[in-house]
Amino acid sequence: MENKYLTVSAITKYLKYKFDTDDNLKNVFIKGEISNFKKHTSGHLYFSIKDEKSKINAIMFSNNAKNLTFDPIDGTKVLIVGRISIYEATGNYQIYVDEMQEDGIGNLYLAFEKLKEKLANEGLFSEEYKKPIPKYPNKIGIVTAKTGAAIKDIISTIKRRYPLVEIILFPSLVQGENAANDISNKIKQANNYDLDVLIVGRGGGSIEDLWPFNEEIVARTIFESKIPIISAVGHEIDFTISDFVADLRAPTPTAAAELAVPNLPNIMNTVDQLNIRLKEAIFKKINYNKLYLETIKNSYILKNPLIMFANKKQQLDYLSEKLTNNINNKLDRQKLRLANLIDKLQLVNPLDILKKGYTLVYKNNEVITEFNKIKKDDVIIIKSFKHELVASVQESRLRDGKK
């Protein structure tokens, strides 16, 4: 009679055999929501997949989990592929997951990465094209929904921090099929206004809700904008294509307002500090000039001005005497040089030779140094120191002067 009863292990093995040999359970496609998620230190993922009425345990081993393109958490809607089997230790049936992707956003994620890579290669994210955000704007434009938390937070933050600025709202659709075109058109419209900065964004939401800010038309319109743009889409963890193209990315709409305008109380505090420093600088300058004035008033020269003129007069006399001495010395040197030249000229002066009783004989206005040049009937001039004698040669006869 006892042979009719099966052990728990036996029935569990039988059921596991049935599960493992059923072709319909070898490759199952299931959609649902993750709950009770846990990542083991081994890298294996343990969780449940549920819908409104049922729940099934799931396990994804680390060799498959490393291929995931998202971080699973409780509440994430997923599409999974795997096999159904029984875990003998507990007797529970579960799905062994081979593949898993987020439900409804898998294709969106791939489109996001594809467009991101395309625009990055074109240079739309490059820092060299980023326009600076003005420090003290006069006019700020906002492209977002005309109602909702985002616009309220932006306006209240701006008015609290910097009420001097003028705000112009360009109400736009921020989700839905026509939102991308509407956002693009409103950015273009804002560029016709004399704005200093433009905030473009919306509050948080699902990736589907934020998707218009991932559209290529919006990205290119932001890039072509002449006005510096601050992107403020979703929450801090949300990143869109608009964030990468914009001149500045803000983690939230409120943060965008804070980045767009300075804080007036801080400005006033800075002005007060500068005013104090200016007064101190002026006070120091006045005291310095007073001290300098007192120094001048008590100076020896100012108290005895005639001393200065006496010193200058004495200096003038000294310079005058020095100049006179220099001139006299120079004249003496020149006189001595002239006397030396005269002495040299006297040595070769023919008149000095004539004083000694010598004469010069000229013929045809040339001095005769050889008598053989004088012929009979030549007219010659014999010049002594005081007289000249004109004579005609009657006879020309040479004789040796040594005899």
C-alpha cells in the first residue's frame, strides 16, 4: 500500500521533466513588470515578473545579464525571452531569462543612441560652438508648456533671484506627436526677439514623454539658434539630445532658472563689499596725499626757497667759469698750434732768405735755378729783399761756381 505514495523529490523531478521536455516552454516570450529585484554579488539577477493578476519568479545569470543596456529596478516594464523550468529545491516553477529589454523603449533607446552618435560626429555637441550665457541678462525667453510645475518653478525662481529681468514665454507642446515641431518653431520664433538667453525644457516624465527633446529637428534648431540656450529637460538623471546640443545643460527647470540669472541678494552683497573697499581705498589715498602734502610743506627747500636759487646761482657760476676755462684752454691750444705752423712756414719762406742778402732770379715769371737756362738778350728780374732789378743779358757765359 505504501508503494502508491511518491516522495516530494520524485514528483518534483517528474514535473521538472515535463517542463523541460515541453517545446512550448523552451522559448517563452513574456511581458510584465519587475518586482522584488535583487542583484547578487555573483552578478546573477533575481526578481519576479508580474501583471495585474499573476506573478512568476525569474532568474537571469550573469553571462546574460552583462548584455543588458539598462539598469533593471522595481517597477520597470520589460520584455523577456527565456525558458520555464522547476527549481527542485523549492518546487517552484520559474523562468530562466536569456534576453531582457525595457518594454516600449527598447527601440527608442536604440534610436536615441543612433541619433546621438550621428550628431556628435557632425560636431553639434562640440564645445567650440557653445555660446556663453550672459551674466546679467535683460530679457529671458522660455519655451515650455504654459501650465505645469516647470513654468511655475522657472518664473518663481527668476523673480526671486533677479526681478530686474523681463520674462517672455513661448508656450509650446512638450510631449506628443506634434511636440517636436512645435518646440522647434517656438525656438525659431524666440530668435526674432531681442533675448539674452533662452530656456528650453519641461518637467520630468517617462522616456516617451521626454522624447520630443530627442528629435533631430529640435536638436538642429537649438544648434542654429543665435540666442544662447539652456536645456532643462526632466530630472537630474534624465539626459536628452537637447542637453548635448544646448549651450548649457541644467539638471532641472529650477536649476535652469538659477543658471540663467544671478542672485540679486548676492549682487547687493557684492556691491556693498565693493563700496566698503572703495571707501577704504579713497580714505587711504586721501591720507597718503595728506602725508605727502605735509612732507612737501615741511621740506627744507620750501621753507628756504632762496637757498634753492643761491645753489642754482652758485652752480651757474661754476658752470660759467668751467666753460670759460674750457674755451681759454682750447684757444691756447689753437694759438700754440698756429705758432708752430707759422714757424714751419717761416722756415720755407723765401722772403726770410732774401733778408740774408740772397736774391732770386726770374725769367718769364719762373724762378731760375740753373744759369744755363739764361741766354743772351733774355730779360730777367733780379729780386732782393727790398727791390727788383729788371736787366737784359748782354753776354751769357758760364763758369764753375766752385772756382
